[in-house]
Amino acid sequence: MRMAGARARKAAACCLWVAVGSVAALGQIAPQTVPQTVPQTGPQTGPAPAAGAGSAPAPAPPPTERVEVTAYRTPLAALTSPASTRLLTASELQQAAAVTLDGKLRLVPGFELFRRTSALVANPTTQGVSLRGLGSTAASRTLVLSGDVPLNDPYGGWIHWNELPPLAVRSVEVVRGGASDLYGSSAIGGVVNVMAVEAPVRGARPVLELRSSYGAEATTENALLGTAAWGRLGAVFAAGLTATDGYTLVAPALRGPVDRPSNVHAETGLVELDRRLGDSAHAFLRGNVLNENRHNGTLVTTNATRLWRYAAGADAGRLSGRVFGASEHYFQSFSAIGANRATERLTRTDEDPAGELGASLRWTQPVLRNTLVVAGGDVRDVRAADYAFPAAGTAATRTTARQRQTGGYAELLATPGAWTLSGSARLDRFTNGDARQFAPGGQTAEPSLAETVVDPRLGISRALGHAMAVSASGFRAYRAPTENELYRTGQVGQQTTLANGRLRSERATGWEAGVSAAPKASELRASYFWTQVNRPITALTLTTTPTATTLMRENLGQIESRGVSLDGSVHPEVAFGPAQRVTVAGGYQYAMATVTKFAQQPALVGKWIPQVARHTGTLQATLAGERLGLLSVQARASGRQFDDDVNVHELHSYVRFDVYASHALGHRVEAFAAVENLLDRSIDAGRTPVRTLGTPQLARFGVRLKFGD
């Protein structure tokens, strides 16, 4: 990052620290209280508490009555839902030591990005989500939503994890398993639903929350949240600044003069206005912006993102409608690095403007006594371009294209007695056309793509008493290629991936069966899953040298992932020493993810899917008490995996520990500390083909202030 930018963000952080300290000094210090947060597990009809709310807790519902929003677009009891769901509440997200949202979501076993680095230092094009052991490339095989609006990048399909202000995120639900029957493209591995803080209703008191932290590598996170209501009008305002000087990703023994720390400086803001139109109707307007700049680890490689999103919608009785759009400008530079990493030469810069427009409509109708019908449709249109400017003095090239996805779906949900039965299907029409490449020699028409896809799903669950249920489901799903995969040559480190304009969509078939139990003060879900993806888009190795690797995107023959997943939590109602509350939550995933068919290169059959470990596990233990404050220890373990399709570049297994601690200094003030990678383990992140490392030990200290209920 430029020195001026570094000084600016440090000054901003210091100013916020001074403001925090001044307000804390002026605030009235009340007797110590232990903040408690009740998991928000269903649709909210009133104002939602902000992350880390410290208000008096309401009685928590018994586990068997817990309600969650699922991929079935309808509230279902978690115990009897056919979908395998993991909900991260506001308190769990707050108590995770990681700075960025994707780091916090690694509390879900099997949740991984394309590589083992977080959005704090990772190139955006490596931030595709992998669930159920399906892996990813630049694009994500998992759909990420917020308020029924897709957050996958309109051009490349990756996720901008710094897009939403930290305090605007209320909770996150991870639904594993294909969900294209209701959501269309990209929902092969599952759906991640980021639930934001909602606008307050009439009579709610204004809320103002501030959070600021600073630590190693000049890492700072500063966040602001405000909510207020005036009669029928409610408003939410949130902002955030996340920055770090970062660290050098290349392993110490391999570094050369060209290597520099990878870092980020990201500002984000969100404004939402919500107008109540009656007891069961409201309309809203929302807009958010992301301004992000990064250095990607060498002298000349950088990228920048400017992303505006806007949405408007209304919910009235059984009808719900949304209109949304985005405007993005993405910039990235690429280089060639000499032997011993002693020299670097700029080879190309890319500019990729993209525009997105979309709309959706959903209708819900109860029929008979225990049956619900849901029907809806949506359309999403993306127009984008890639401007490539070679550094050698040759003329620039420009590629433009337009994508459109139009779909309609219907779902029937019945709950006769102890049974939960669901059936749904979606018809999609995907087109990619008007593709042109403009070069000095003239204009060239690129291949067009048009596909019609039908994706059904069936689910069944049977309650066995009040504390146990068995379930099963089967599905079809698909993911269409992004314009980035079709037309843009990408590069991470010295690994270059060529585009392929003839790619076709991925098609998946899968099923899972599981058992859920919710005895007193605990929850457990175990599932066996099997997913087969035909024509998966992957990066095949063409050439490799000690300093560079060239790959090309291709439709592989077939991949398959099968295994088991376990999720559980225990929250006994007993004291443990100075701790008045104890919670232990965790999970494990075993995924045997391999290539099962590829006629063109039979040698790849049996190889592991890149960037997928067979064993992953997480554990979070939290102790809280009036004197103790709060202490949360998180552990994450991952088995070995490979960074390439031919399984030559191995990434070793690891175990990592994080710690978060907080203590109330009064009714409105709380101090906290967080340490990532507590034992400072050296964790393999990638081999591109040079070995790169994950986050080293990173300690932060901060203060949180909250005013209002």
C-alpha cells in the first residue's frame, strides 16, 4: 500500500481510538454485567439486535422448538429440517478471533475458500467458496445471499467478504447441499445466507454501536452501526474500515527482492430505509458500497475493487418482491518474475467493468391444514467487459459479453403429524451472448451459450419423539460459467490460468441422509452425503517450470464427493468454576473428493480435487462469568490436500488455535482481545508453484461501545 494510504488509515484508526476513549471517559460506568446474546434463528418481526448486543436476554427456546431459515425458503424447525444447516449467531461471530467474515465462517467444518488464506490478504479471484468437498476455482460453487440479493461477484463469481460492514451482519446460515431448485445457478455446494441487521419498528429506541481494534501488522478493524425509528420509518446506517500492512505470503526460504507483504485497505458503508405499510407489510430501500485496494505480494502486482449495490423491495402478506442491481469496476495488474525472485516485469493490466440488474417475486399460500405452497421467479442480467492492456507496447484488447439467467420455481411443503415432506423444482434458461473481442486486427465473435436446465429436489423428515429425527433428501443442481472463466486470463502468483470461451455449465446430482438429536442443553446432527458433478469447470495444467505454471479452464469429465459431516453443541446449565455459562460447539467433515471420469486424460481419474482436504474439524469452547468476563478458544484442523489437478503440489495438514477474550468495563463499554494462530504455526496456503503461507500469529486489542437498547 502506498505510504500515504498507510498513514491515512493509521491516522483514521488513531482518531477513532481517541473518540472511543473520550466517549468511554464521559460514559457512566455501571456495575459489571455479562453480555448475553440470544441466537436469532428465525424471521424477525421486530428490531434485530446488533452483533454483540449486551441487552438483557430473553429466555432461549428449547432446542426442539428452534426455528431457522432454510434453503426451502420457509421457516422450519432445525430438528426436522431435511436440509443440513449450521447457523452462526451474532455471539458466535463476535467471539471468533478472525478479522474478516470468511475467517469466522471457517468455524463450519468443510467451509473453505479456494486457498487457505483469508480475505485479509487473499486476491479476490481466490475467494470462491467450497462446501461439501466440491472445491472451487475463481468462481464459487456456493451461492452467497443477503436479503434475497446474490453477493457473488457479477463478473467472476467470487465473493467480496469485506463488502458488508462488520456490525451490519446479524447472523449467517450455511445450508449444505444443492439448492438450485429454488436459487438457480451456483448453488451446487449449498447456500450461505448473510442475515443483516434489520431496521427498527415504531417505538424502538435509537442504537449506536462502535467497535475499534488495532494489532500486529498494523491490522485495524473499525466499525459503526446506528439504528433509529421515526413513526413508521426505520433506518439503519453502518460503516466499516478494515486494513492491514499484511505479511509476505512466500515462504521465507524462497523469498527474493521482489516480494512484499500482501495487504488490504477496505472501506464499506450501508444505508437502509424501511417503511411500515401496515401490520404485515413494509417496503425498503438499501444501498451499500465497497472501496477496496490491495497489494498482492510483489512490487507491481495490485488490484482494486469499486462495487456499488442497491436494492428495493416490499413484503405484503403472501407476496414478496425485490429489485436489485450492482455497478462494479475491478482492476488488476500482472507480472513475470525471474529466477530467484530477483527481478519482476509488468506484463499486463486488466480493467473489468460490470453492471448487474435483477428482480425476483415470491408468493406463499397455505393450503389445507398442514401444507404450504411457494412459487416464484427471478431474472438476473449481467453486462461486463474485459480490457487487457499489455505492458510490452502492443495494443489493448477488449472483450464484451452479456449473461442472463431467468428462472421459475415451485415448492410444496407438508407437515402431517411427525412428518415433514417437501418437493420443489425449478426451470432455468441461461444464455451468454453478444460476446465480441476487439483487437487491432478487427472484431471477432466469441462462442455463444444457451442452456435450459431443470433442477428438482425431494426431502423427507420424520420426528422420533420430541428430541430426535431422521431425514433424507435428493437434488439436481447446476452452475453456469462466469464471464471471467469464459473470456479473461487470470493469474495468482506465477500461476496463469487461460480462459475458455467454449465452457458449458456444471451439472450436479446428490443426496444425503441424516439423523438429528436435541436432548436437554445440546444439539447434534450427523449426515452422510454424496454429490456427483458432471462437466465440472477446473483448471488443467498445461506446462510447469520451477518459477511458473500455465493452466487452462476446461470442463472435466466428472468429479465426486462423498463423506460424512457432524455438527454439535453442548450448553449445560451448570457453573464451571468462575464461569457461569459454558458452551462447546464444533463439527467434523470427512470428504473423499476425487475425479471419477475424464476420457481425455485418464491419468487424472482417482486424483484428489484440488484444495479439498479429506479431514476437517472445528471446535469452539466459550466460558463466561460476571468476574471472568468471556473467554472463547477456537481450534481448526485440516488434513493434507493438493494445490493442483495432478496432485504434485501437496499442502500439509495443520492444527490452528485462536483465542478471543472480552470483559465489560461498564454498562456500555467492553474491552476485548483476539489472537489468530496463537501458536504461530507455519501453515501451507498454496504452491503457485512457489510455496505460500497462511496467516501468522496476529494479535489485536479493541474496545466496543454501545448506546441504546
